[in-house]
Amino acid sequence: MTPLERTLAKALTEIVIWLDLSDADDIAPEATIKVLEPVVILLQDLSDQNRQALADLINQFAQQETAPDRHLTAWETPETLGLLD
């Protein structure tokens, strides 16, 4: 992966973590779905190989997380984004 791809993957992971760990007072669950739905649709256009590569990269980020809640959310991000079959 290029530095650009790694940075974008990390940014996407951070967004998913923030959305997942936000209180309902910060962002309504329905809003989270509205934010992530078009992203999931875009990612479905990737080849299986590219979706797997992105999932692997996100899992690398998850392994680096030391906070348990961030680790778990990051670990679940590939599934949340529909990257896994």
C-alpha cells in the first residue's frame, strides 16, 4: 500500500471508531448509518483482493490500538464496512 492509501485507510478507521464510540447525544445512531452507508456502497465496488487488502490494513491498525474499546471497534471495522465476505 502507498502512503496515501495507508493514510486514507487509517482516516477511515478513525472515523468508524469515533462514530461507534460516540454517545447518542453526540451523534444519533441513525446519523451514523447515514454516514457509513454510502462508504460501504463505494467499498463494494472494489475487487475482492482490494477489499481484503483494506481489511488486512485496518486489522494492522487494530493491533496497534492499546485502548480496549478502540481495539475492539477497529477490529470490527472491516465487517462494519462490508469488506469481509
